Amino acid sequence: MSAAPGEVQRIGAAELRAFIQDAGELKKGTLLYDGGQLLNLARYENKLFCEARGSGASPYKVTLVYSDAPAPGFKGRCTCPARTFNTAFCKHAAALLVAWARAPESFAVSDAAPPGAPGGETARRSVKKGAANAQALMKSGVEQVSTLVRELGVAGVATIGADRIEQMEKLAEGLRENRLRRLSARTLDLAALLRGQAAGSAPAARGPQAAAGPPAGARRGALPAVAYANLIADLLLTARKLEKHLAGEPLDDRHVEELVGKTWKASDRKPADGLTLVEYAFSTRTTSDDFVIRESRFLDLESGRHFSEKQILPAFMAKRTEPKRSFAGEVLAGARATTYPGYPPLRLDFTDLGDKRPLDAGALDAVLARALPDVGAALAALQEHRKDVFAPDLVPVAVRIDTLFARGARLSAVDDKGEALHLPDDPALEERLAGSLRDARLRALLGDVGIDAALPTLWPLAAIVEGPLGLSLLPVVEQGAAARSGPLEGSAWNAAAREAGASPAAIALGEVREELADALATGLTGLSARVTDPLAERLRDLRLEKQAALLQGLPQRPDPADRLDDFIKLYQVLEMALVRLAGATHVDREGGALERVPTYESVAVARPDETLPPDEVARRRAAGAMNRYVAAVHHARHYASLPPGELVGSIFPIWADGTATPTIARTFAPLGAEAIAAAEKALTVKAGRVAKLTAVRVLQAVVQHGGPARAEAAAMLGRVAEHAKDAGLRALARDALDVADSTGPGGAAVRARRAARMERVQELAKALGAAPTKEERLEALKALAELGDLAALPALRRAFYADAARGVREEAAYALAQLGDVEMVETFARMLASRGEDDREAKIAAYALGYLGDVRGLSELLSAYAEGYKPGIVADAIRAFGPVALAPLVDLIEARPEIAKRAAALDALKKMDDTAVAGCLLERIEARRGDADLAEKAQLYLKLADVHPHSRREVAAAIAAALAGAEGKEAQAAIKAAQKALGVVKRSK
């Protein structure tokens, strides 16, 4: 990477030999650096400085001077004796260059050369010359961007070819080198958007103003017009601001940081003392100009302000630089730092981390106290923030939320007044929120708020929930706001806005802006009164008279280039108006139209008019026609309608359905001895883990309900917690006992024990999220799984969804299955359904579904089984379900008799309980008695029964009795086969 004038070029470790020819000195220098022999690393202009420990009493003073003329190079200076006799690099100078290559961020930026540093005296004239050159280069870059925007604004995108897009990418590189950071990033985003459109689909964007992909309902290759217009507007406004700055107008410090960037010295930054910080998000992302950013997001418990700590490195250096650490699970009390100019969250540089203490209930209470009280306050903060045209699209907030309203595919976050912010339409977010909210109450969301088309939207990063054991802070999105999706387009956003309850005025204004965006993409040469007059009338309907007049005046200017500035000004003003109009939507929680979701007490849905059976719910879920929360309501209604006797007698399949667990637990809580007997029956079955997990929940419900059966249920839970071989069962039973005991006389001891255990969970979770190597993360993951604590589930889910290493994601899937995370069933089923696209992921899913044993995953396993996909793996997974898999498996084989010819098919039955196999087949024989096709099916039943001696005899006897006296060739063949099985007739050899 080339250096700006007056600075030092960044180099990689692989480039060291290009500057240090003596391999011996380079090796010595590397050993010195690795041995920690360098002190006080500093950088001043084009020079690097340090002190190096040596054999003398005082350290040697070392300097490297960088020059890019006639060719890039470093010249070493050192006070060591060896340097006196040698003009090449000494080992100390070599060590200093090694430090610069490996860890440039460890160099403090100095106001002047350190006293006594050799070669530290420099002529000020060269610096002034460099500054003048830098300003000229910046001016040239701004002019090039202005030309590009004018060209696109006048002619539109139709004439843009691949060569012009390549020129944009090269321009972006030059802009970055000339310190025009915002222009560089936006130009790259624009090039990526146009390249994606030319290739037939819009690309994933790096920045908040770019589109994340082709919108729903858009034709393939259609340009996302709103995303395009946002980028063009940003580029033009930024260029105009920088033109004034380069002409002498000073920039506000936060505009310097946002538009240009600067190496802020300690003296430039503001001190921030007495901070009490809680990290609520940690992310790693790569920008459009190939910089890796590792970021911690904090809330200050003293002021309620949001801060961030960032490590920003070129991608090639990030791979060999120790990543910044996460502070998850800690409170940094009394921390001190300096803050950079900029917008919230303010970037800080720690000078003292203060006293670290575990994140406890008191700290989380303080977070809630500092959170904004309602949605209205969050929107007011956004409106104030967006008054500055150069402010980022999003503003960080912590806001108290007590309900999520699931309407269609989109969730809304609702406060206690019924006012709502929308959440993005993101299936991954919905899944992670579901995992956080199961059996817990939502108290607050922390993240970024902005406007998505006409919808006020919150992109959550973390949630505070209250479970049976108190408050918890749970991350819900790994990559943070920069990974958010772009604005919806066309009919997609219009339909979403209407469904979500956006105001008619906001929808109308959003439509006008979208039509203006289309006009800009077409080119302002074609902007005529036919286009502007109807839009102006709509603006007047919204009482935007001045904006309507400005729009109608644009076509009257003969030169299309003269229309551009006012067009962009109008577009931006309408965005500000949209922010004001897009107020919170209201959700009526008291009118009886909503229903709380069992298991998710903080989620509500529109009350369904009917109750659907589980198989129909599963069909609609698979088709994407029903969200998980409406499905949970239907499941709860269905199972609640069944009498307790049927629930006891139908442990399989009912108890093996994870969605039925809460209803079963509530139903059995007051039944005492009957509940304990049913739970014991489920726990003694050899296979089917979810049924056993349900049994633990039933015992917990009995304990919490109280009464004569409480002691016996608690004793049984204790035996499971101590002796069960299954880690997930042990963890669930232990949690159940803790919940039961936390309110009693020993509650303090329970909470202390839980706090100690939680500290260990958080320690391992931090290592899992931030350790630099795959091996370290795997070690932390396995330790979390062995710990067997359900508090590890959020960290394991995060690793499953976001870890860069596939091996870590695979182990996370197994760990989640081991701990009985039924929230993952649908995710694993989708992975298996995509077996044609990703074989390895599908294999992982098959293992995980089998280990979980939730009947919701059985259908996809059977589909894979019928296709012959990984027959050994899938057969083992089906067998792990135990008795619940028998009837569906036999149904499948009856429909597809050729499956019975596979060894794996019979092996799955062979490993099931022989009595259960016999019982399943006997029921079918009895049901078909007298049917014309019994003789045909009898041969198949005998083949299936042949896997066990007991089942063979039982089934053969039943077939012989059912077909006694039957005539016909098939009937006689079946009777003869049954007699052979019974030994009445010798088997043919």
C-alpha cells in the first residue's frame, strides 16, 4: 500500500526482504522483536522510532526514515556500536521494521521526534511541500467524483459499461490513498451496485446506503433505484462539502472524521473519565475498500451514551495481527479513554480499562434504567441525528420494549404504550430472537434505528431478557449494523409498509422518492414536465408546496447538468420529511385481536380464527406461509384440547414434539402422581431425546406447582441431574432445580453458584467468539459443551451462524443438539432439505436432527431416506428417534416397497425395540384384516418383521390367522411364508 506524502508506507511481513537484504540481520531483528526487546514504539511523519534493549545500561535509540523517491525504501539509524561500522541495517533497525510490518497499530503517533533520536532532525520544508501536494491530490479526487456524478446524473446508467465500472473501482482506490475516505467507500459501493446490475443481480453491500441484493418482486438485473439514488446523492453532497473545505472553509471535527479521516493525536481527542461500560455487541466486518474492522459496542451506565472501540486494519495485515479482545460479560467500571470526533457511537481509545467486574443483575438493571423509555424517544433521537446531512443513516439506541408483534414475515418491537418500531425482514434475525425469547420476557433491545423505505426500523444487536433466573444480555446479530439489508424496492416495500401499518402520508412520500430515484437512474436529460407535474401534485397533497415548485422548475432548465444539484437537494429534503412522517405505528394490544404466544410470553400474534392440526401447521411452515409464532399458537391450542389421559397414553409422538412441551408441562403441573408416572415412562424409553426433555419440564412444572408430589418430582429431577448420561438432560434438570430453589430459603446459595458457573460460561463464550485461531475456538466450544449449561446456548448459536471456520460451525451444531436446543430443529431441517446444494451441511443436519429426536425433523429425514441420501447416516438418525419413527418409516416403506431391499432400511428397524416393531406391524395387519391388498402387504410386513426373532413370530402368526381360509395365489404365498417363519414349514435353502 503506497503512503500519503509525509507518512510511512504500510508493508507486510512478506515484504521485509525487499528492504532488508541481509538475511542474518533480519533473522536477528525478528528474534529481538519476538523477545519483546523493543520499547516505546512511535511514529512521527515519515519516521519510525523505538528504544531497543542491549548490553549497555541504557537502551539504544533506533530510527527508520522512509522515503518513496527514487524508489520506496527505509534508511536505518541506531546508537548501537554495530551501526558505527556498518551502513546497512543493524539488528535493532531490522527489529523496528519487523514491528512496523506486523503491528503498525502499536506505534503511538508523536507530535515530534523523540529527543536524542538519530536522524530525527528533518527539514520542515519537505513536510509543507507534502501537505501542499496532498491538498492538490484531494482537490483532483473531488473533481473526478463531481465529473462522475454529473455524467451519471445527466445520461443515466444505461450507457455505463464494464470498462467504466473498472474506472470507478480504480478511482476509489486513488481516493482512499488521497484520504478521501467517504468518497472512496461510496464510489466502491456504486461500482459494486452497477456491476451487480450488469451481471443480472444486485450484490451484497458493505455500507448502510447500498443495497443488499435484488429486492423481492424485482426483475432479474433491475437496478435498485433507491439505493442508487442514495449513493449518487451522498457522493454529490460530500463532493460539494469538500470543495468548500478545500477552498478554505473549515470542517467540523466530526465531519473531518466522517468525510476525510485523520490520524487523531492524543491532544486532538477529548478525555472521557469515569465511564462504566457494558459491551452489548462485538463484530468483525470487512469494508468495501478491504479494511477489516473489529468493533466492540458499549453503553455507558453513567451517561447512557453509546461508544465503540475499533481495530481497523488492511485485510492483508489483519490475518497476522492479534485481534482486539471482546469485553462480553464484563463491566468496565471507572474506565478512562479519549474519544475521537464523530457521531454516536463515539469511538474511544482506552487509557485505563478501570476495574473489571462480572456483568451482574445490578449492571443490567442499570442498562434498563439508561435505556430510552419508549419508541417515541427513539424516533426523536433519530430525527435529531438526521438533521445533519452527513450523519450516518443509523443512530444507536437502547430502548425499552416489552412485546414483539409477529405480523406476517416481519416483527415489530412494541413498547408499553403500544407504539412500534419495525424489525428488518430477516429470517436469521427472527431465528436468533426466537432462541433468546423462549421461556423469557423481553425487557429492552439495543441496536441501531433508522428508516427502511417508509418504515421506522430497529436493527437489533442485543436483547435484555428476563428468565426464571433473572436478567440476561444476549447478542442477537453477529455482524452489526453494517451487515443490515438495503432498502426494499418497488412493490416489495410498498406492500411491506402497508402491511406494517405505515401512515398513508409516509407511503405516498416514499413512492414519490422512489419515482424520483427511477428518474435519476434514467438520466435527467429525460426529465420532462410529463414526469414532474404528477409528482409535484402529490407533493402539494402532502403540503410540501416549496418542494413541488422546485420540482416543476427543473425541466425548464435547458442544460440537464444544471438540474442535478437542485434535484439532489430536493431528494434529500424529501428524505428528511419522510423521517418526520414515518412515525411509530400503533399496535392495539387491548382490543382482543392479539394472542400471546405460549413459550414466548413477549411475542403476540393476530388471533387465529381457527385451530389447525400439527400436520397442517408443518405443511404451512414448510411452504413459508406461517411464521413460527403463529405455529406455536396452533400447536398449543391443539395439544391443550387433548385430555390428559390421551397425553399420557401418547408419549410418542406428542411428547417428542418440542413445540408441545410448554402445553404438556402446564397441563400436567397439577396432576401430581399421574404426571410423575408419565414423566418416568418417557425417561425410561431408550430413544427419543425430546420426549425425555419434555419429561424434565413436566417434573419442573410439578415442583413449581407444589403439593404432595413436589418432593418426589424434585427427587426424580435430582437423579436425572446427577446420573443421566445425556448432557442436555443433566443441564435441563439442573436448571429446573435451580429455578425451583432460587425462591426458597437456599435461594442465595443457588444464585451464588449460578453466578460462578455463569462466569465460566462467559469466559468460554468470549474465547469462542474472539479467539484468533480455529483450534482455540474449537477448544472453547468443546469446553462449553462439556460444561453442559444451557446458558451457553446463545454463544453456541452465534458460533453456528457466524464463525468463519466451517469446522467450528459443525461442532457448534452438534453441541446445540447435545444440549437439546429445539429452537434449531427447523434450521437443521432446512439444511438437510438443501442437500443438493451443500452435502456437508446436510450431513451435519442429519446427525443433529437424529440426536435431537424432535418429530418436526423426522419428515425431512424420511425424504432423504427415500432418496437414498447417505443411507447409513440417515438410517441411524431415524433410529435415534425411537418408537416415534416407526409408523412414519413403515408408511414410507409401504408407499415405496423398493426401499425394503436396502440393507440400511432393515438395519434401522433392527436397531429399534423388537416389541415396538412387532406392535406397529400387528396394528397394521389388524387394520387391514379383510382388505383385498392384505395378502400383498403381508409379504412386506414379514420382510420387515424378520429383523427380530420375536417380531417375526408375532407377525407371522397374525398373518396366518388373518389370511386363514383366504383364496388366491398371493394369499397362499403369504400364508406359506408365514408358516415358514413360524417353523411349520421348513425354509427353502
